[in-house]
Amino acid sequence: MVFANAGTLGTVPGRRDELVAHLTRRSETLAAAGCLTYEVGVDDEQPDVVFVVELWTSRAAHRASLDLAEVQESIAAARPLLSGEFGGFRFDVVGSPLHD
């Protein structure tokens, strides 16, 4: 069952674009771990927030990815850019009108 993880990452004022550049670096590791999509976005009305939507092959694949060295290194590198304000939600996808 596909697992969705969508959220917001608050950034240190003025560092949003730095975080976006970090999060959008190419990663074959994520694809190999079961990440189907990892979309990063911004809204100029919220200049210190980054939006992320992830789809994974399963909740377990997402959880396991957090133990990968590349992911741990990426999280550590992003920490100085984050304000500590996070939001979001997670759910198991049960259907879509776009595909079977």
C-alpha cells in the first residue's frame, strides 16, 4: 500500500532557498529505498516555510529510509537551516481517480 507523508518545514529566516536547494539534490538512494515521489515547494506568502510531499511504496520503506547513511547525513546538514517548526500529516493511500 502506498504511504504518503506531507509536511511543512519551518526555516531560519532567509534560509528557505538554501533548504530547497539541499532537498532537491538528486538522490538515487531514495528511489532505491522505495520513494516514488519527493516534491518540494514554496509559497511566497510563507517565506520561511518549505512544503514537502512524499509518496513511498510502504510505511515500512519510509521508516527504513531514515536509517540510511545518506538520509542521516542529509538530515544533519539540513538542521542548521531549520527553525524547529514542523507540520504535516501521514496516511496510507486508498485510491485515486487518476489510476487503478
